Amino acid sequence: MHNQPIRILIAGEGAIAGIHLQALQEIGGAEVVCVAGGVAADTAAFAAQWGIPEHSLDYQSCLARDDIDAVILASPSALHAEQASAAIAAGKHVLAEIPMSLNLADAERLGAEAAATDKVCMVAHTRRFSAPHVELKRRIAAGEFHLQHLVAETYFLRRDNRNMFGQPRSWTDCLLWHHACHSVDLFAWLLDDFELEVWGSAGPRHPELGIPMDMNIGLRARSGAMATLVLSFNNRGPFGGHYRYIGEEDTLHAYRDELKDHEGIIQPVPEGSSFARQDAEFLAAIREGRTPESSFAACLPSMRLLDRIDRAMGLSPR
């Protein structure tokens, strides 16, 4: 496998699947041999767009193929846990899009299954690979930046089921277990502290989608550093995740792969897009036979934090 491309099955034909295809084309070393989708016409169109030789609606039969080494799960969030478990059982390496599951019980089960295999099991906790956040983690570890408060704002307009590009889709997103997962994990990872104090509240549920559309979440590390997360599916304006790092030495602003100081001066950060760095880590871990950054085991503590936040908000039946 060291000299041959890693043969990949991608599950899902939506927006995030396309971003993974862009990343794989950028880094090389992989060949997507099949896409397993959920909607026939969309799956066929996706395969044609990206030059994927085969497409299917039968994920399980795709897993049975011996010409597939690894699976990237870019399917709806509610399918991640079941599909990841099936990939592990089939002896495939797996990169599951965030979140690995929509509840702690499934995450714990996946952690146990991953621990029992020699295959690479990784979650797309993409903020860990985003250049501005990688640079902030370096500065914090080196004592160059002392974080006092991370303010994370996550904004979308999703009053019906649409993806990041505004296109209709068949499933409902989750503000806590998907979008808040990015920022909760980021804060804990930055400080290497997963024993956080947590609290939060959720706004009213949407009458049709059935989900809270607005949230605020508070986190406090053992060092005293704090994080405030503000999330909304009701926002008009710039979309995505915006991060303000308030520290003793400076205030820095991170958006996507760019970092600026309080005067708007762009700061040097590592090269490469976050998805390219992330997917390259997946391929490298397979080739090198090692545990990747954001392995299932490494992401489990963040899922436990989300469960505590879920309980604090009273969202899930107990």
C-alpha cells in the first residue's frame, strides 16, 4: 500500500462529500473507486462530476468489495455511527465526518469497536487541522499566548433542510452534536483539558424541524480560561464559524484558514487547507500504521462533554 493509491469508498453525495473530493485531489495518494449515496439521481450526478467510476445506493454491498481499503463517511449525521460500525466490521479504515454519533452511547460503542481493530478509525474534527487553530495551539504550548477567553460564533440560516451552499437536502442538522462539537472539541484540544466545567441553554424548537435553533454554551478550563459559544440557525449574513481569541498578549481573529490580529494584520500560519491537512493525516496514518490525530479514542472525551451539555440543556429524553 506504500506505493499504491489508497482505494476509497465515499459514503454520501452532498456538499461535504465534494469538499473531501477536493481535498483528496489536492493531496494525491488516493483513488475514490465508488460512491455510495442515498438518492439515485444525485449519486449518479456526483459520480459523473468527480469522475468516480462506480456509484451505488447499497452501502453494505460496497463494503464487501475487496478493492476498497478505506471509507470516508460524508453521509447524514444520523447515519455516521451505524455506517462507521459497519466499516469497522468489514475491516476497512474509516474517516467519519463530524459528529461520530448523535449520542454518547453510540460514541462509546464505536470507541470500543475501534479499540478492537488494527484499522485507522478517525473523526473529521476539522478544527484540529485548521491552520489558525494549529498556530494558536503552538503559541499556547510555547507560552507565547495565554488564552483568557475564546469566543466562538457559529452562524447559519437553516429554517428548512439545506446544506452549506443553500441547496435542499433530506435530513435535519443538529446544532449541538454537530456544530457545537467543533468548538467544544477545539477549546478542550487547545488546552489539553477535557475535564471542563460546562453549562448552556437552548432556544425554542422549530415547529417543523423539531430542533432548537439557537444556543449559548459556556466552558471553563482548570486553568480558568473560558469559552463562550454562540450558535444560531436563524442568522442572516456571513455564515460559518468565527473565532475570537482573547489573550494576555493579543486579541486574534480566526475565520476558516486565515488568522488576523486586532488591527486586521494577517498572521503567519501553516500552509494548506484544513480539509487537505485532515485527509492527508488519514492517509498518512493508514500508510504508517499509526494512530491519527482525532482518532475515535481522542474524540470520545469531547463526546462526553457534549453529553453533559445536552443534559444541562435538558434536550434529550433520559
